[in-house]
Amino acid sequence: MSAIEGVAASEVSQGAAPLVRFARANARLIAGGLLIPNLLSLLTMTSLVDIGLPPRTEAILLYASVAALARSVPFALIVPLFVVVLGFDIVRTLSLMFGVAPVEFLAAIDRAQRIQFFASPLYATLIMAVAITMVATLACLRRRAALAGASVPALFVLTAGFAALDFVGNVSPHYHFGATMGRDQPVRSAADVSGFAAAAGADGRNVLVVMVESLGFLRDPAARAKVSAPLYEATLSRDYVVTAGHAGYFGSTTSGEMRELCNTRMFYQDYVATDTAGCLPNRLARRGYATVAVHGFAGGMFEREQWYPTIGFDRALFGDDLIRTTGRACGGAFRGACDADLAPLIAAASRAPAAGDKPRFTYWLTLNSHVPIAPAEAAADFQCGDDGGEFGRLDVCRMAELWRDVFDVTARLARDPAMGRPEILIVGDHAPPLWSKRGRAQFEPGRVAWYRLQPRDAAGTRIGQSAVEADD
């Protein structure tokens, strides 16, 4: 190479260096402000994984803002700023996913030691993914000098475009039923819609309410029939009239309890600090009923061991009490008593000596169909396979098997002489908060299923009346 050619090559190389630095700076800024912290939302826009998240518009813009600040602000300040945005992103996203108010979500975090997150492969993967993306994002934003020449306008143009795509791709009515969104809506509980509320306690008959974890309203009638089949067996139809339908819901499990037991949409902590005389357990207690609540998880979760007595329960049996008798536990992250084992325990609790000759009100809050579902624990077998069998999604099929267990147990209780042929209401607390878009699409947004079993010899019941579908 001649001297002239060498000088020319050197000049080209020196001229290209700023372009290379500019490209690298922009790559760092875009990776740290857009791509890495929003990786899960990016995946929702592909067919690689079936994930659904609510739109994260605010979080997407905040991550980009932190990245822009990293060009001029010391890294020691960027780290806490990023952690705050990450915390906001997690709380807001999961609050919308699970239909809880942020204050309720934070109350659950306070008792998170009872939840075995790493027992669930899904939760373990998500926790590791958050940790990895956090480290990778901060690594991109660590050196101010490497970001100095990056284009902030280009970052925000790309961010605005991505936020718009994220909103269009992920907006869904399934995320519109959080606890705070229903505060101004009238309460139409399944207990009211079905006529159960008016009948409960009216004639001194025993009463049973079964609140089923995540029992949303399946759109496919055949799928609903497969779950509820035990209620329509001839041995039960002889003694009960079965009606079924769906009702609206807002919020998570405690919101469902407040809706069906106390006819309110108030947050449980706020409500139990007021007058709870109108709650069904208190109303029945005033009529001379013995009242007992049964739940397979820890009583400290959402402070149930404290507020159940406030709304009128004489006694409550929780996970540890039940497992000592059954000898086994079920579930993944929410590990507790097995719903399929509880028929004899619920019957025994109902006729305990403490009840004396009083009529009984028994309330059972189920557990095992809590998302994420532990595999191969249901007594029912719907031949789910990898494709979900008749339900089309493996997670929905496994959940349906666990619901079927609950319906089997309820049918056994309805036939148990110790229960005295009670008035029975079975109702979901909320629709399942599935991570799968296709899974959520199998349920009617904002609806829960209910079933009422009315004894045929109850006053006003016509023998031979057929089952009907009803809703609000």
C-alpha cells in the first residue's frame, strides 16, 4: 500500500469511529431503556409463547425516561430510580392480572412468606427472568460516557411506537374487573340473583355456601356441563332442584367473599372496621345458627383468622387444622389442604358438638384451583394431554379437573344425612387470572358461574321442576 493510500484509509477509519460510537451508544440506550426491561411484553407480540399481559404504557415510558437520565445522572441514582419503576411495573401489572387493588396486592406481599413461589415452575421462571433483565438493563445503563452520544429523541420515538403496539395488542376486557374498577357499580351477587339470599335461613334449614377459587364462566356449554355433572346425577336430582347461571364480579378472592357474604364491594379491611351486621354469617347467627368457615390455606393470609369472627363465624378451620386430619397437602405456590379430601371434615365440622341442636351455616372457600395449577393432583381425570383435551388448553383442563373435585365433594355433602339436605350455593370468586391469552379467552369477561341446589321439600318448591339457566 502506498503512503497516500495509507493516509486515506486512516482518514476513513477516523471518520467512521464517531459513527461506530454513535451506533453503540444508541444500541445501549435502546437496549437498556426499551428492549430488555420490556422483554416479556415483546414476547406477547409474537407467536413464540402464549402470554398475555395488560398494557404497560406508563411503565414503558418510565423505563425510557430512566435510560435518558442515565446519560447525565450518576449511576448511583439510576439504580434506585430503576428499582422504583420496576416495583411500580410489577405491582400495577400483577394488580391488573389478578384483579386486586394495589393496597390488597401489597397486603398479600406482606404475607408472601406463606406462598411457595419456587414450588411453581412458572413463578420461578418469572422471578428469574425479572432478576436477569434487571441486571442486564443496569449493565447497559452503567457507563454514562458510553451513553453520552446516544439520541434521546430516537429512543422516545421507538418507545412511543412500542407502547402503542403494546396497548393495541394487549388491551382486553379481561383486565377491566379489578377491585377498584367496581367501586361505583351496583352489587348483584350470585346469592341475590339465584334467590339463595332470600331463602337462606328463612325456614331454619341448614345452609352451605361453597366459594370456588377461580370458577369463571366457561363460554363452552359442554365444558361447563363436564365440570358440573355431579350436580345433575339422578340420586341428587331426586332431592334438589338445580338452577345455574352467571353473575358479575370485580376484584379477587376477598372481593368475592365480600360480595357473596356481605353484599358489598368495599375492601375487606375497610368493611370489617364498619358495621358487619348485614353479613350472611351474622344474620344467620342472629337467627340461632351455628356458623363455621373452612379454608385449606393459612388463616393468616389476608387476615381471615381475624375478620371471619367479625362477620359472624363462630369457628374457622384452616389449612394446618385440616392437613393434620387428612394427612396430605396439595397445590404448588399456594400449598394447603386438598379440596377433594374435605367432604368428611366439612360434614364433621357442621355437626360438631359446639353446634348443639342449632341449624348450621357452613362456608367452604376452596383452594387448589388457584393459579398456577399444580399438575396431576386432581381426583378427576379429563384426559387433558398436552393439548388440553376437550378444554383446548392444558392449564384450563387441569383447573377444570380440580373444579370437578369440588363439585363431587359438594354432591357428597348434599347427600350426607349429617348435613340435613341444606340450601346450597356454589359460586366462583373471580375468573381465572391465567397468563395465557387463549386460556382467558375461554371465559366470559367479568362473569363467574353459580349453581344453586334447592331442596325439593322446601316451601314453595314444585316437585319435578327442571333445572334452568339464569343470570343477572
